[in-house]
Amino acid sequence: MNETPMRVYAEIDLDAVRENVRALRARAPRAQLMAVVKSNAYGHGAVPCARAAQEAGATWLGTATPEEALALRAAGIEGRVMCWLWTPGGPWREAIEADIDVSVSGMWALDEVREAARAAGRTARIQLKADTGLGRNGCQPADWAELVGAAVAAQAEGTVQVTGVWSHFACADEPGHPSIRLQLEAFRDMLAYAEKEGVDPEVRHIANSPATLTLPESHYDLVRTGLAVYGVSPAPELGTPAQLGLRPAMRLKASLALVKSVPAGHGVSYGHHYVTEAETHLALVPAGYADGLPRCASGRGPVLVGGKVRRAAGRIAMDQFVVDLGEDLAEPGDEAVVFGDAERGEPTAEDWAQAAHTIAYEIVTRIGGRVPRVYLGG
Ligand SMILES: *Cc1c(COP(=O)(O)O)cnc(C)c1O
């Protein structure tokens, strides 16, 4: 595959993306599936993952920003695309002309999209976002009547068509959390109000990956799955990827840069937070926080070297970290798997999340631009 072994690279298995999309569709058989490919498909590469997801039956693609959605179109990707994170002055007209469904959370956005639609001489496809309790983006219940009324009026003048009504959960990764039921009720009420006022949405949606996996009554017409598409578990409490019927798509691999013997009592890496207990072999893994490995996982982050999972010895530095092989030996150029698939005995993104006191979303998404992506199953 690679004539020159690479320092560090992320192997992305597009067959895993396809299998995960099929598995998720089977979990939500009456809904369409949106593959969320924001932030470069959570670090996996937006365009190849979007295509793979479509091949496996994803009928929608979702991004946060309009720029991400426009980049999919620029790469020749067709089909429904929706984006939801707008700021005033955003590229509304470009999005309308590229047939992108745009989310509207407030009056300022509706005003801007109407004006852009008039300028473009086209009807904008908009989806009204309800804040059913997340308290982040979306329209508050108290402001819903005004937004719905204005959207219905804009629909009558032909500048917009309301294609969707949607919302987002705060705590779907904590099954049984009381907010889940309350958000479902608020969504039902806000949706019913919009429909009574003349909105006839093509898609109603609220489920993210955890809700898709745990809460069938949240599936409605469309599920918006991000992390699960990449075969990563949204929360340890929900189970491992294998337990969820998913397979991780990303494997982060490095080539050992150096192996050497050091005496007992030798400090390792910045700050000497690790000191060898006996004469031992150290191996240098040439990947660090500039590549996205969290520095706060120093001393804990796992890596598979020579058939054994070992822990970062001392600080994770910008470009490299060290593992203590003990009596074992290795060669420069030997493979180190930083994370991959537990079913293959490899550490996982979930393990790194635990080591860094964060969530697996952050681990895969932050794998840096300096790390080449190598695609399998293309
Ligand atoms: C990121 C995002 C998703 C996908 O969430 P996952 O938990 O990764 O499935 C869905 N909807 C919105 C609004 C998002 O921002």
C-alpha cells in the first residue's frame, strides 16, 4: 500500500462506513437516514464518507456549516444535503442555488433566506428548528408562533418551502434521562402547531446516533446519525461498537521511530513524569498532540505495539510519545496501532476518550490535518 512507511496515518475503512449505515438503517427501518459528515466526517474525510454512506442507502447528508455543505456539492455529490449552523451574512444564495436544505432557527435567518431566494429567483428549502429543551440553537416555544407564521407567509409568497421541522436532544446518550421524554413532548407539540398553521414537512426529525440506537419513538421520518456511522460508540453506557452492531472505520497507525535500551532510573519525556524502574526498552511513537492525541492522556493513552497494549510513558508531546516495552523488543518501523478495533485486540477511540476524560467524538474529530488519510474499500 505505502512504499514509504508513513510516520502516522489514519486508515479509513469505507466498507465499515457502509456496514454501519446499513446496520443503522436496520435499527430505524421506517425512517430515512442522514449521514452527518460535518467536521470532515468527524475526521474521517467528508467526501469519501459521504459517497460511501450514500452507497449504503443514506438519502440525506448533514453538515454544520454551509461551507461544508457547499464543499460536498463542489465535489460533485448529489442528493439531499442539509446544513444548520448559520450566522448573519452567510452564503444563503449559494446554498439555495446548490439545492441545499437550510435550517432556520430565528427571524433573522428567515429574513435573510427570503431575501436571498428573491435575489436568486428560486424557492429556498428551509427546515424550522425547534429548541425543545437543548437550550442551544433552535427556536424557543415562546417564539415559535412568530417564526411559523412568518415561514407560512413566506411559503405563500413562494420564496421558501418548509421541507422539515426538526430538533436536537440534550441527553440522548443517557437513556432514561427525564429531559428525553420532555423534549419528545415539546417536539410533538411544536410540530402539531406548525402543521395546524399550514406547514407540511417532508421530514420531521430529532434523533441523533444515541437516540437512533436506543429510542425508536424518536425516529420519525429521518434519523441524523453522525458518530455511529463511523463505528464509534456515543457513550460507554450504550455499549461497545461491537455490542451496537458497529465497526470502527478509523484505525490510527504509526511506525516506531526508534527503539533503545535505557538504564533503570531514567526519566522519560518532558517533566520526567515517568521514570524507568529497571533497565528497559523504550519505543518512540511519532505521533503527538499536534496530530490530535490529547496531551491530558499522558501516562494513560494506550497503544498496541508487538501484540500488547501498552500505555504512554510520561508526557505526550507535540509530535511524539514513548512507550516502555520492558523486556520486549521491537524494531524501528514496526507498527504501532494507537486506536482501531477492539475486536482485533487494538485500543479504541473510546479507550483514548476515557484516558483523556472526554468523549470519543472528540478523539476521532481532532485527528489533525497533518495525519494523512488512507482509504480502504474505496
Ligand atoms: C452532530 C449532530 C448530529 C449527529 O450527532 P451524533 O451523536 O454524532 O449522531 C445530529 N444533529 C445535529 C444537529 C448535530 O449537530
